[in-house]
Amino acid sequence: MTAEWADAVGIAEAVRSRRSSAAEVIEAALGRIEREDARYNCFTAVVAAQARRDAARIDADIAAGRDPGPLAGAPFAVKNLFDIANLTTLAGSKINRDNPPAQRDASVVAALRRAGAVLLGALNMDEYAYGFTTENTHYGPTRNPHDLSRSAGGSSGGSGAAVAAGLVPLTLGTDTGGSIRVPAALCGIFGLKPTFGRVSRDGVALFSATVDHVGPLARSVRDLACAYDLMQDEPVSPTLAQGIGGLRIALAAGYFREHAEPQAVEAAERVAEALGARSKVTVPHALEARAAATIITGAEGAGLHLKNLRARPGDFDPMTRDRFLAAALLPASIYARAQAMRRAYRDEVAALFKGIDILVAPTTPIAAPTIGQDTVSLSSGTFPARAHVGRYTIPFSIIGLPVISVPVPGYALPRGVQLVAAPNREGVLFRAASFVEKRGVAAFTSPR
Amino acid sequence: MPPLPDLATLARYVAEAERSLGVPIDPAWRPAVTEHYRRLLEAHELIENSGVDLAATEVAMKFEP
């Protein structure tokens, strides 16, 4: 595999064993961004000078016999809602350009840099993370490396496309209703949304405080595991070789097979079959959970931005402004009822997971929509394209369950499948994701 | 649950809420905001018709999975 497509762990192994230097790796990655990113529009800032300094320090550490860390010399980048010291945290907005630069890196950015990973810059996203397609009016749309006329997904669209395009092997994103899993699926890479609360949000601009999650996107399961291990306290990398013996795996039925392209359902069936799934289960009240999430995230986001909605609504991206304004007007009682629905649904799904370890479901009902596409027509009806992309991801994030989206090759456009577990059971997800990756059922496919 | 109000009534709700909350809505944006407001009420209606006893369910502002 060429350096362009090597994963972060592989790059670090080469740097640590002196088969290549961190400086060479980082120069090559900066060169790719310089030459190619105009096509994709992933990066909103590149921190080249800092990256070169970090690479030189890593090479000096290795030369002096010091441990440079498990991700030594591996390039990474982060959605532009993570604080990066000395950069203003845009969160996809024009309004935040008026803010002073961040004083220090977000905790997770600092953790990866301490492990030797080299930060290359900040990545495009939907304004304030309120979207599924990264069609950002202020900074332009991020384009899908597999088809430049199509969306990279969102809201961590820059994070998905940068990995799929071979610009960097590893990125960080956030996920409120699917914003890691949707770009991972539509760009054909792996994405992890951990259990709510497992990974620090310190130094991260929030969208919806009771729902936001931080997680990695990558081209291999071991990269996801390595990044996750560096961001929290319970390592999952040892689980990758454990196989799936003893795991009870089920395919999601009902809601998670409805209003979808046939290929989306088929991809989930392929993964379920490879994992030896023995049953199909219906997730109760998934539709109502999605409704609750729509209310909760809208209301919390509008509350967060209420001052600016009053003072300078014209400076918001029209793609988010109208939804924020509508949510700002909702009665509090409606928000409280949505929270009650969420709690009841959480209990129902917890009961379901007493009988299974992993639930398999498509990540998105459709492949990447074209940029500017307002509706999608399926055999069951016509739907708003941008909202419909999140149909299958929202019911899991609203109750904080851990999910890995794996890419399923063999289709004209990338497809993703979710592996879902009970809270704090990331280990079983990594066992299953590694199992299907080793058998080629899940794999990154280069767009070139 | 009674049926959702029609769009004209919804537009009046939006205008009243806009005044009471002090959020200015440009007339050009009003149709889109009203449509999004309708979708939020539709979501609320789904929850109310879910059959779940919401009154007996604890509401937690600090969510724990």
C-alpha cells in the first residue's frame, strides 16, 4: 500500500522503525492537501508550520532513543469545531470568525498529539453541526471523493472526505444525529460514535449538549481502535483479535428496512450474514425516538445560539437559520415531552439489548445525494433528501449507544452498515468490525 | 390529539412567538420557518400518539445512556 493509503498505525510503525521519517510523511501529506484539496474542499485551515515542527521533534525523539508515541508521525485533522491553539474555532460559521483564537487544543486533539500524531489542520462542516450534507454556504460544500457532484455527508463532511481522498488517514468528528456515521458511510470509510460521555468534549463547540459525541473516522478498524484508546481509559485494541465467538447478533427489522434503497438493506443483510446473525429484531418506537431527537437537538441548538439569532440572524447560514429560528419558538413543554419520550425509549432499547450483543442496521437509507438535491424519490415515497440521510442513525445517538459504521464494498457508491451495542460495550463492536474487515465484507475502497 | 393547525394558523403562532421572544424573522424567511415549525409540531404529535405513558416517565435534563 502506498503512503497515500497507508493507515495511521502503519505509518507510525514505519516511522518508529525508521523506514521513513515523520518529516517525509508530513511533507507528503501537506503536498497532497496543497495539490488536491481544491477538488474536495475538506480543509478550512492548514497548520503547516506547526506540523513541520512536530514532525522534526518526533524524528529527533527517535534519533535520541526516546519513545515518540504509538501514532508517531501519523497525520490527522479535525472538524473545525475542535479547539486548535492559536486558531479561531469556526464551527462552520461566519459568526464565530469574530471570536479570539483558542488558547489551547481541545483535550482529544492534545491526546492524539501527545501520542505522536501530527495535526495538519481544521476541516469543513455544516454550520454549528446542524446538517447531514456539509453544504456550507460560507465555506462551500465538501465534495465526495467517489463522485465530486455528490455530498460527502455531514456534519463532519470534511472529516469523511479527507480520509476517503487519502489526504490524511485519521480525523476526528462529532456526532449528534449521525454526523460521524453518515459521512463515514457516504465516503466509504469506518467511523466510531462512542457511548455518550465516554470521550471528552472539552474544547469542543457543542450543538446539542445532551446528545453530542466525539469520535474518530479512519480507513481501518485498528486506526479507529488506536485513536479511541488514546481518548479514553478502557483500551479496545486487545479485542481486535478475539473474534465473534459467543456474541449474539441480530439484524434490525421494521423501521430500519423501510424507505430505503434496496442496496442499503442488502448491505446490512450481507454484514449480518457474515457475522452469523441468528435473528431479526424490531426496535420499538424508533420513529418516535427520531421525532424526539428532532425536537431536542433543535431546541438545544437554538437555545445555545439564541443571542445571535436575536442580534444577527442574517449572519447564519440559510441552511441552518430557518431551522434554528423555528426551534427557538417551540414551547418548553414540547421539549420536556420529547425528553420523556427519549427516557422511555432508552429503557425499551435497554431491554432489547438484554437478549442480544450487537444489532446490525444500514447507516443511511440512501447513497450520497447530489449537492443541492432537495428531495429523494424511493419506491415508498418522496422524502426531504438531507433529513432522510439521518433516518437510521438518529434513533441510536439520541440514547447514546455506541456504534461503528463499517463500509461495505461492491456498490457503485459507498454504503455503510451500523454495528450497535449496549452502552459502554465498544469492545464487542470492535470484535465484530475487525471480524468483517478481515473477511473483506467491510473494507475501504479507494476512489481512484 | 387534535389535528395540527393549518399553515395560516401556524404562521400566526410563529408571528406571536417571534414577538414574545424577540427573535426577528425576515418576511422572506417566514415561509421556511413556518414549514420547519410545522415539522416540529408534527414530531411532537408523533410522540403524543406513541402510546407511551409520558406522564409516568422521568424527565432527565442530564442524560445518561
